[in-house]
Amino acid sequence: MDNGRLRFRRDYERLASKFQKIPLEVRNSFRNQLGVEGGSPSKMLMTQLQTKYPELTLRQFAEKLKEIGRNDIVQLLVTRLAQDPHRPSNVE
């Protein structure tokens, strides 16, 4: 999601805006990571999601990805999970 695809906002910004517990100031700070060597706004977003939404299921996350039009990522997740014999049963 750090690929710089611009519509109105970058994908990580659009995804972050779907989660109300992530304040605007924090969402705005993600962009600063683009100028940091090894920085990743998407990784910062994932950290925020783990902290603020510890009960977030993969299904719920996939729904948010669909809402921003990232069905390609949803398909990758579905394919990867289908191939993983050790996946926990609660990821759906």
C-alpha cells in the first residue's frame, strides 16, 4: 500500500480513515515515513491496528480493503490462507 498510487489519497491513508480509533494526527504522520530510510506507512498502520483493534479479524480487515478497492490484496490473502494448513480457525 506504500506504492504511491494516488487517487484522492494514498491507499494506506484511505484504509486508515476506515478505522475511527486512529486519530487524524496519527493518520497524517504516516506520510512522514515515506521520507525515512526503511520507513513504511503501511507498517505503521498495521502497528496502530494491532494496538487499537486487537480483536480485528482478518475478515473485517478484508472488508475494509474491499471498501477502498483493494480487492487484489484481499485475493492474495485468501489464496495465502487457503494454502496454509496451520492457519488458526478464527481468521475468517
